[in-house]
Amino acid sequence: MRESDQQEAAPEQPRRRPGYKRTDEICDGIMGWIVEDRLKPGDRLPQERELMARFKASKSTVREALKALQTQGLIATRTGPGGGAFVAALDGNRAMELLSNYFYFRHPTIGDIYALRKVLEPQMAASLAGRLTQENFSRLEETIRIYDHPAANIGEEYRQRIAELDFHTVLAELCPNPILGFMCSFLQNLLRNLSICRRIYDTPNPELRESALHYQARLIEALREENAVRAASIMFEHMCTAQDYMEACEAEIQDGFLKFDE
Amino acid sequence: MRESDQQEAAPEQPRRRPGYKRTDEICDGIMGWIVEDRLKPGDRLPQERELMARFKASKSTVREALKALQTQGLIATRTGPGGGAFVAALDGNRAMELLSNYFYFRHPTIGDIYALRKVLEPQMAASLAGRLTQENFSRLEETIRIYDHPAANIGEEYRQRIAELDFHTVLAELCPNPILGFMCSFLQNLLRNLSICRRIYDTPNPELRESALHYQARLIEALREENAVRAASIMFEHMCTAQDYMEACEAEIQDGFLKFDE
DNA sequence: AGATATTTGTTCGTATGTATT
DNA sequence: TAATACATACGAACAAATATC
């Protein structure tokens, strides 16, 4: 009774394997359409009613499958007439959210992050030489202006640290190598969200700000000169000193915690 | 930050906004529990029945929310007595699948991939010096044995190319820096799955095999000597020559396609 | 080993919210 | 404004998986 009555004389039959998981079958089926038919973002997918018919599944099951695809950023849905499910391109921010979950239980250290930033950010900076428009430079300088002065309070202090990271994110978004750009942005995001980093950013650290400001101003200069080698070496130094500061703060904070730990 | 000021007082009032999106509310709620209560992999979550009651939502809605969390690898579910939803740790393979979607419409080139491999793989190799057990070495040599001889046919040819990548994946899994290990594995995965690469791997290329074999044997030697610097430099050379071969093949294949393109 | 209880997975029918025309 | 087409939400019942006795 496993291989039940699926001989409806219908042409296409998903075969209804006993180890069922209808939802996953529907997911795989729709993903198959996307790759085989070379569907592109914005292309329509069949509506729920038709999916129910094609997969011989109930509304709830079809909806669970669509929800899974939506969660992965592969489709987007709209209500109303002309609505339905459409192919979508997973955007960078969503991709980083999904990837962040992988590191949620793996606790990368500041050393882990900077080991990568030290090699990736210089290469990213170098790849930008000769590719920035006047508008891009304006945006960078606008970002720098947020932390070109000492912070008046802790709140501003924190916002300045985030803005320093934003500076790098602006660069990463302009990187012609999409993988390199993504990885740089992702590391920046880790720094923004890691709890140890948040604690560091919450404590005043005037040297960190001045150091960043100095390197980033020089970096803009090198990029204006379209000097890739110099941009890379400035960025490398910047990452090295930033790592030193961060790890010093980390040690200090963890020392403090030892006293209060039970 | 969500405004999830759930007044956990006596009257449970999820606020029930008319603008539906109940599913997302439930997702956010459960994710909130995971982070606020510091839940760890394996910890139980309430069962469907109780979730329905807590969120005052129907079974289908709760299930869609659970499906979304499951898709992200944050929970796993089991049927039967004692079953239910459990917190899970997103595993590496699933994380790579999710991230792959980001690059599905962004078409990284072989140059993009190797620009990163050239800096990441050497660092990864260096981090392994003095950390490998006899068992690890055995596994590496076992992998190499798959391609230590010329392939008899196209099928074996392809499997050899995949095994060459597997060699690097074995190393990446042992990398003490989880981010570095993940990124190396991910780049290897991209090479495995990119259609241009599959075409390259499907064509005979004896030089590529011999070159890889040579470098990897020397790499094992350096790792046995626990010589990090030498391991890194061998890996760097390996990546450079591999890139040259791959890009030469890429150009050849694309030349061939130009003739058949309309 | 087999029956049973428990829990997720699936189905169907219906009602409601939302955007287009 | 009303009609329409679509996703979203609800609830009861059924099917399948699995731990326990």
C-alpha cells in the first residue's frame, strides 16, 4: 500500500516515494524549474492553486514549500491580482544573515576575523584603484565625517565605531570581485554583531578612532592617485593596528570578567 | 532590533495586529527565545500544540514558521513520542548551500575564485602545521591515491578532479580558524558546482593532474615537517599554476562556444 | 515482537486580508 | 466603489513515524 494508486494516466508523476516529505519534493521540483528553465529574477512561478494541482499536494504543503524557498531568498511573493510567487535574487544582507547562523555556535575570535581581514581588505582596496567615481569618494568622505572628531558620549562613541566599519562596507560594495566583496562585508558584519566587539565598541578608545581616521584618509589619497599597491599596503597596516587594539581591549575586558565570574 | 517587548505578565497578548505576517512574528519569537535564553543545540522547543496556544495561531501558521527556521538550519524536528522541534547548529554543508544561492545570479569568474584561493589556501595550509595526526595524513594520502595515475576514461577523469578538490576540503575541515576553513571549503564548492568548471573537468587535462599531484605531495611533506612557511609557499605556487591551467581551459572552451553562438 | 500512545506531517474546506481593475 | 484574484490564516480530521511498554 506504499506504492498506492498514482496511476492517474497523468504524464508527469513525481512518483510519491514512501519516505515522503512532500514539502521537500515540491521545493526540489520548483528549484529544478528555476535552474532547468533558466528562470531569472522577476520571472513568474505558478500560483498556489496550480502548484497544488501539479504536485497533487494540499494548500498547506505547497505553502510550506514556498515558505522554505522564500526563507532562502529564492522567491518572493505578492498578494493581490497579478500576484503570486516570483523568482528572486538572494540579496547580500539576507545572505549574510543566513551565513551568520553558521557562526552563532562556533564563536570566532577577533584573531580569526583579523587573520582574514589582513589578507582580504588589502586586496579589496587594491582592486578599487582607478574604479572610483567622484560620487564614491564623496560617500566615503561623508562617512569619515561621522568620526573625524572625538565623541561627546558613549552613544556617539558606539556610532563612530560602526561608521568606521561602514567605511569599509562602502568599499566592499564597490569591489569588482563579488566573492571578495561579500567576504569583506561579512567580516565587517561579524565585527558589528559579535558580542565581544559590541562591548569593545562601547568603551571609549580614542586611539582606535584616530588610528582609523589616519589610515582611511591616507587610503582615500592612494585611491585618488589610483595607486593599487599603496592602497593595499595602507590597508594592511590599518588592519594590523586595528587588530592590536581590538585584542588588547578583548584581553582587558576578559580580565575584568574573570573577577566577576562565579 | 525588533520591538519585542513581550510583557510576559499573566495575560498572554501577542498584540495580534491585523496586518497578518503571523508567520514572521512566530519566527522572530522563537529566534528570540533561542538567543535570550541562550539555548544550545539539542535543547527542546515547545511542541506544535503549545506553540499554537502561545502565539494564538493555527497549526498551519505555526508549521510555516517552523519550516522557515528549519530551512535556515536553526531547528530540527523529530516525529513520535518525545519528538518535536529542537535547536540545531547550522552545519557547514547546509551553510554553503544557502550561500551558493547568493552567487547563483552573480556569476563569479575563475579569476575571482582564484584571487581568493591564492591568499586563503596558503594561510589555511600554514595554520595546519604541527596540528595533523597520523590519521589525518592517512586520509590525505588515501584521497591522493584516487588520482595518482592517469584516468582510464572521462568518468574517472571527472572523479579525479573532484578528488583533487576533496584533498583541499579535508585540509579546510581541520583548519583551527572556523571562518578561514569555511571560506576555503566554500571556494572549493564553487569550483565543484560552477558549470564552466564542470566543463573543464570533463575534458582531459593530464598536466593539471600531474601538477596537482606534485604540489600536494610536497605539501604533505612540508606539513609532516611542521614547516608552516614552506607549506604556505607550496600551496601558493599550487594555486597559481592551477589558476593558469583553469583560465587557459576556460578561454579554450569559450572560444569553442563563440562559433556555435547565434 | 506487537500494540499503543505521542508527535509531526498532510489533507481539505473555509474565511479573511490585500492589491489590482 | 465594487468586483476580482491572489496570498494568508484558521481548524478539524487523517496519515505516517517512532519511542515505550
